[in-house]
Amino acid sequence: MKRHLDYLQTDRHTLVGHGCFMLLSMLALLAMFSLSRVGLYWYNADLASQLSQAEVLRSFAIGVRFDLMVVCILSLPLLAGFLWPTSVALRRGLVMWLAVVSSLSIFFCIAELDFYREFHQRLNSLVFEYIRQDPATVVSMLWHGFPVFRYLLLWLLFSWLMYRFYLLLDHAACLLVAHWLPLRQPAAHYWRWTAFVLVFLSMVVGARGTLREGPPLRWGDAFHSANLFANHLGLNGLFTLYKAANAGNGKTDRQYWLKAMPLEQATDIVQPLLLTPQDELLGGDSHPYLRRHTGSSLPAAPAQKPNVVVILMESFAGAFTGVLGNGDNITPEFDRLAGQGLLFTRFFSNGTHTHQGMFATLACFPNLPGHEYLMQEPEGTHKFSGLPLLMQRAGYQDIYVYNGSFSWDNQEGFFRNQGMTRFVGRDDFVNPVFVNPTWGVSDQDMYDRAAQELKSLPHDKPFFAVLQTLSNHTPYALPDPLPVGAVKGKGMLNEHLTAMRYADWALGRFFRQIENEPYYRNTIFVLVGDHGFSTTNQVTDIDLVRFHVPLLIIGPQVRETFGARSNRVASQNDIAPTVMGLLGEPFMHQCWGRDVLSLRDDPGFALVKPSGNDEIVALLHDDRIVVKRPDADAQLYRYTTAPALVATPLDDAAQKQAMATTLAAFVERATRSLLDDTAGAGQ
């Protein structure tokens, strides 16, 4: 016993003892990350059920490599124990270091469970974006939308267990050495440095995650399957979060897209994409797509300028819209309204968050790599050829009605700069029926106020109104009692689909309120989803279901002229020029979309990109979609949207190359124009 006590006091920190402690600690961290991967797999059981056993095993095997990279980096301070092996204070400090990094890792692993369920992405720049937003709103969203108290208890419990475990490892390592090795004095100086260098070199190899020459392990190495969840399962959330931070909070590989090809070549490729037979180029080299659109999409120009109302519907996913093929009766009111207008069946949002839907729909500019948060960036101060500016030039009065706060995502600052003048937001509602404690008033309150505002507008000139909904957003705080039946039998989607059904009810109620108003029959209504949401149907690497949304245009002569449905591919970038084309007057613009109703044999296109620092971009053309990341091979698919969205890989090298080149040209040309402030309105 005395020999053991002497060892603990005088020779506890030998090189062998510290080596054992370090090895066991790193194995503990590896086990912790592997268990978190098991948790992610279990928490997304619906997605996991689609994986084969071979895919699961390979995902976990790849995951060990990514985990090892993270563990080696987190364990670098432990190398100090080889240089000062007898320092009790240092060992205590290293135990605390391990406890802290483990606690932080556990925190992010727990947070990632719901993060992935919501966004179908590992931790990325969205984390930093939410942190930058209004803290009170973010905290409220988390508190009311997730079991925060339960998660905090789990975090504290697991953190404490890991701390106790490291203390146990510390004692176990020295006991192991005491039992197997004779008592001796601390190692000589040169042995300490030799051990330090050898272990450091081993950790460098581990931190690379691969023995190959060239770059270390990259996210692309996790993509081994046609199933997106299988690929994501192999990643490490701390690894992807670090990559997001290192890339500058969402700033993707801009240089790749800017140097995809000579700028003149990109300009020439994009020109036929954007021009229609009714367009005349005006801008020369400085504004390469500034053009005048002449004529009307309609057979005869309206005798009186129609009003325009754009309704941007939160999370109104095409996958659950009845007239687009869903049979769960989630959207009976929208389905009824579809009988009055023109429905686009292959319509796509440009992004996967509301702010991207807003600037794509209203400012007519695409969601680009590195500029997913355009409304908050310096480039967001530019003037864009969107509906606010075009309507202002056409002599329209305007109003923007929204359930929530216009400070979120810098909405008021951005759209006031674009030409909007009147805003009715959360703080402007009096005695609302229901207030979501996080976001604002209910959809029925927003629509009630909108009906009042539209009725009270002066009648001496037409109006342009934007109505933005919010009730179909997590956390789903809805009126009680609900005016609709709750959705059941859809698992984790029950709450979301109930909110969508309520949002649909409020939409139908609004149209019944205003259908007898004098302005109604001379108003163009544009109903569009801002984006979809994650489901178990992950189509292609870009999760295409999250982009498929309905677009419905109701207005004078629209259905009579263009029919009940259009299968032409279109995106939110096409809304502004399409609406302006229905007004019947020439207009000058540089929209990054087209008046799709003026096209005849063109099948249409759409550029889409998810939120966050993921560098993936996709181009849809007719029934084909090409998906591209920098420094990775493009993937080509044939897709269909009905009765459900599905995609099948295609082996057509020529078409894949052609579409990938077009995609790169569009991204390069739009990004360069944005950076040079030549993307928008011109003179």
C-alpha cells in the first residue's frame, strides 16, 4: 500500500501513465461521438428505416474517421503532459479541459437532433445566423418549440458523467502503471520530447482522417450512398460547424463560382435563359440583362390597371398540397381557390428559408452560394429590379402586412430601400385573436388586418400589397380551440401539418371576406409558398422536396387565357416579371427570372440552393435536374412531381456537362453582377 501511495505522490505522471490516460481519454471521446451518431440515427427513425444494413455500417465506419479528426484536434492540449509528466496542476487542468470540450460537444450533439430533423443538414452556418438574430426571439422559439428543460438536464447529466469518467481514467492510468511497471524516477528530458513528437505526428495523421496524399478528409468523403441521410450520418456535427465558421459564416467557395469560366462566356450562356421574345436589351456590358419587356401576356391589355396582392405563405409545401397530389386533406381552401386561377405544378422556391423566399420573390434575385443572407449583407443595399421598385415606377401605392416583427432578417430596412413605404407588423395589431409568444399574431389576425387595410386604401390609383403569413412556423402556437381538426397519424409531422391546415383555413377565410369588395375582380392575387419543409422523402442530394411549393395566380383573364395548370418549370425569380407582364404595359427591368406566361415552347428552368454554408446548387430544366458542388462531380437526374416527387439517376454525360456548365454560368454571372452592383435596376 505504501508503495502505491508513494507512486501516486511522486511518480504518478510518468510517460507511460500519461500515454495511457491520453489514449483512454481519446477513446472515450470517440465513443461519445459514436453514441451521438446512434442518437441521430434513432431520432430520425423514419429516415433511418430507408437505409440498408450495409449503408448504416458504412456510414458509421466513415463517421469514425470524421470523429477521429475532431478528437485529435480536441486532444492536442494533452500533449503537454509528455513535457511535464510530473505536474499535478497540469493533469488537473487537462482533466478540466477534457470535461469542458466534452460538455460543449454533448451540447451540440443534443442540439443537432432537432436541428437535423428540421433542416436535414448537419450543424452549419444557420447556427451562427440564428445567434446573430434577435436573442429574445431565438430564445422564445427554442423554449416554446423544443423540450429545452429536458435537454438541459440531459446535457448537465452527461457532462457530469464525462467529468467523473475522466477522473476515473486519471486514477486508472496511474494504477495500471503502478501495477505493471516498477517505480522509477520521471523520464529524462529527451524521452519526453521523443514521446511528444511521436504522439504529435500520430495525431496529425489522425486529424487528417486519411492516409492519402493531398487534402485531408473532406465532407465529400461521407457521400457514399444515393440516400442523403446515409451520407449525412457519416459526418460529424462539430466538423461541419467548424467548416461553417472557418468559411466565414456561410461564405461558400465564392472563388470557385466566380472563376468557373471566362465571364464573357458565362454572360453569353445566361442570356438566352433570361430573354424572352418580348425583351429588348438596353444595358450594354455594364448591365448585361437590363431589358425592356414590351407587350402583354394577355391577348388584350387591361382597360384599368389591376391591383396586385402577393401572399407569401410560410412553409406551404407542395408535398402536402391537395391539388398537387396529396390526399390528406391538409389544404382544402387552397385547393378550392385553385379552381379560380392558374396553378403551376412544377414551381420551386429558390431557397429553404423565408428570407430567401422574400428576396427571390419580391427583389427578383436568386439565392447564391455565399449570399444566402443577402437582406442583411452590404450587397443587400443595392436596388433590385423587383416588384416594389417596378410597382413604384408604375404608379402603385403599396402596403406590407406581416404577423411578426419587421426587424427580423432586416425586412423593413431591406424592403424600404427597395421601394416599399407602408408596413404593418406585430406591434401594430390591436386586440388580436391570438398571439404566438415567439413570432407574432395568428394568420387570421394578419388576414383580418389586411382586409381592413385593402378596403381603406385610396381608390385613385391601384395598390400593390404583400401579405406574409407566419402561423405555419415552429414553434406551432395556434389558437385554442382550433377551427380545424388536428392532423393525426403522420408521426413527427402531425404538429406541422396541423399548423399548415390552420394556415390554409385562414387563407380561405380571407378570400371569403374580400370576394365581394369592389377591388376584388380587378386584382391579381399571387399565392406562393416561401419554401417547403423536411420530410422523409429526401429526393437527390439537394433534398428537392424542400423546394417544391405551389404557385397560384388568380386574376382577370388569367385562367381563361392560360388554362387551369402550367407544367412549365418556374421559380420565385419568375414572379416579378410574370406579374408585370400581366399589367399590359412595357417595363424596364433586370430580373433574374422571366415572364413565363409570355413563353411558348420553353420548358422553363429554376436555380435552387439550400440555406447554410453547404455549397450545393441545383439547376432544373424541364424534367431534368443537375446537382453540383465545387470540386465534386455533378449528378444528373430525371424527376417527376406527381403523384409524389421522385428522381432517378441518369447516365447521360453530355447532358450532365451541358446543364452543369449552364448552372455554373448562371451562378458566376449573377454573383459577379451582385458584387459589381450591376445586378438590379440600372438607371
